[in-house]
Amino acid sequence: MGIFAAGVTDVGCVRKHNEDSLLSDPALGLFVVADGLGGHAAGEVASQIVVETVGRFVGETLEKDRTWPVEYDPALSYDGNRLKVSFLLSDQAIAEDIRRNPERETMGSTVVAGLFHGARVTLAHVGDSRAYILGPEGIRQVTRDHSWVAEQVANGVLTPSEARVHPFRNVITQALGNGGDLDVEVQEFQLSVSEQLLLCSDGLSGMIADKQIWEIVRTSKDLQSAVESLVLVAREHGGDDNITAILVGLDSK
């Protein structure tokens, strides 16, 4: 079974520089979107540390006969542990960079990553970068935002529509590099050949409603034109943040 993918990142219409980073490696089956935090405190450094660290560790653990750097989580699959540990190592790497460069003390990053083994997808995330599954019948968000407004929606305090425009909608409760306990969420599922996996930063999901995302992808001729159209529409809707999207699909070959 083959994997095909397309990814794009864009500075948007408001920010002066792009703090998002992405990794798209169909040969490794690894796809990562990291959204850097910190503005002048070098959010782009944090997000680049994340994609480099995740890519390196996943690549180094193709074979199982190696020393594991932290305690292995028996509740997770091998691929689940690979992603979780790569996030923990990224968190440590950001913290170490901050120790060397104290002017970057407020930098951090959200991250969402998908690791494919055939049609099985292992998905991990921290923060409000999202993953969606898009199929013939529609779109569904498969990650839970680690954010203040998401908690209020879960508790019935806010509706999803209220959360989209709330002044605290960008306040996240989890990020790599923040120095607290990290709760890496990991899940696994099967992706069919009629579905696509979308990984994106909140610069996309915050600008375009889920249904419109699905309609854009459904009516695009291929994945590359789809991600380019998603970025274009996000910019047309204001482009308030950096915009990053990766679309991944399968073929039966």
C-alpha cells in the first residue's frame, strides 16, 4: 500500500515571519506539523527543533533493537512509544536550547504527528494543532485541542461556535518546551483508501470552518492543489496566523 502526500506552510497575512514547521516523509511514513510559540522569542526555532527531533528519533527506531531513552509505555504500541518519546525528547531539546539562550525563555511549540504502517495510523499531539479525517461523507476532527476554550466546550460552558470567536481561543494548556508535565495524547486507527488525513496548525483551522475544509479538498483535483487552496482561502479569510497543512492519502498499490 502506497502513501502520497502534499504539504505547504505560509506566513499568512499578519505575522512578519513564519513560526510553523512541517515534515513530510512518505518513505518513513511520518508527517508532522509544529506551530511555534513565542514570537520574538524564536517560536520558529522551537518548531524546527520539534520536526528535526521527531524525524530523527522515528528514523532511528525503525529497528527495535536499540536502547530506549525513557521508560517504555506498555499501554502503547511500538509506534505509539516512538511518537511519544520523540515528543518528550523535543520538549527536552527546547528546554536545553532555552538554557543556552535565555532570551528565548518563552518559546515553545504545539505539534501533531501521524506515523503510518500500511493503513494503520498512529497519531500523537500536544496543543491545538489538529488532525482531521476526510472521507466521502464528510470531515471529523480526531484530536482534542489542549486549549482553554476546548475545556470550556467539554464542560458545557461554551458552544463550539462561541469558542471559535472567544477572545481566549488562542490560550493553550499544553505545549512542548513549557517546562511542565507533558500529557502526550496517542491514538491509532485505520485509514481507508477513500479517506485522507489532514494535519494542520490553528492558522488553518481557526480561519476555515470544518465543512469548508472538506468541500475544498473534495473538489480539488489532487492533494497538492487541495493544500494550496486551503492556504489561499485561509488567507482570504484574514490569514491572522501562520498557516500549515499536510494532506496524506493511501493507494491500494
